[in-house]
Amino acid sequence: MNEEQLIKQRAYRHKNRDKINANRRGQYRNRMRGGRENFPKEEYKAMLKAQGEKCASCGTTNWGYNGPCIDHNHKTGKIRGVLCNGCNSAEGHLNSDPIKARALADYMEKCEAKEVE
């Protein structure tokens, strides 16, 4: 990209800042809903209400900086529930593997017991 194109691009961004930011916010919110642009907002709200407005995993109402995240099975695409940012990140890092999750929980409990002694 040459200097003239950069100048035009900057001018456009400056002139249309609000429009660009609104579009980006919408894209961001959509990603935080599991990238489910076709997932109905009413269904999302009903799912959240059925969970008592709490994380399906840990029960917190503090959703974290991303807000509520829609959890889904990466193999089937089936939506499982709404998680807080922490649980959603942990679940992702564990590759949705319950064996790894149990092993990590066992490890943490074992380490905590040693600290108490």
C-alpha cells in the first residue's frame, strides 16, 4: 500500500469512526456468543434465564470482560450452555476433554492438601 492510499484510508477511518466501531462491537459480541450469528437472541436469553443468569459451570454471575459466552461442542456444533469467560477459556484450553479436567482438579486438590499440612 502506498502513501497516498494510507492517507485516504486514515481519512476514511477518521470520518467514519463511529460506524466502524459499531460494526466491530457487533462482530465482537457475535464471537463471544460462540460465533453463532444465526443463534437466535431470544433462545440465548432463554438459555441464560434457565441457568438462573449464572455460569452453567461455576455458578458465578461475574461473566468476565467478554460477558457471557455460549459454549458449544466443537465436533457437533451443538450448543451446551452459557459460561463465564474463565470457564469458557479453561474448557477451551482443556480441549473439551473431561479426563483432563478431572486430572487438573485432582492435581489442584492434592496440592492444596499438601499446603494445609
